[in-house]
Amino acid sequence: MPSQTVPHGDPRSRQVTVVNGQTSPAAIHGAYGTFLSAGGPGPERYGVTIDADAQRVWLDSPRGPDWNLTH
């Protein structure tokens, strides 16, 4: 994806935060593709589950698509 600058607040804008260099550009693009294929869901469709073993973000229900935040 070519780099482009969009004004803050523009619906095309997106921000990615990489902590300690752990997230590869391919992983970011893959996650964005998943987001788009789900119809660009708003924050009200996400949830978080935290337990002793893992931290997960999920879409629509704890049994729906999810992403493990624990490395």
C-alpha cells in the first residue's frame, strides 16, 4: 500500500501504534484487510476478554473472530 497523508479526522485516516517493534508491516496490513472484510466495524462491535492466561479482543461475541494480545 503506498504511503499517503490524510488530514486528522478524515474518515480515511488510520493510526497504527507499534510497541517495541513487535508488529510487522505484513501483520498490520493483514489486520486491516480483516477489518475491511468485516465491513469496517465500529467500536461498539468489539469486546475484550482478560483472564489469567490471555488477553483477547473479539468482534461481535466472545465466540466470534478474535485476536490474542498476549505474546
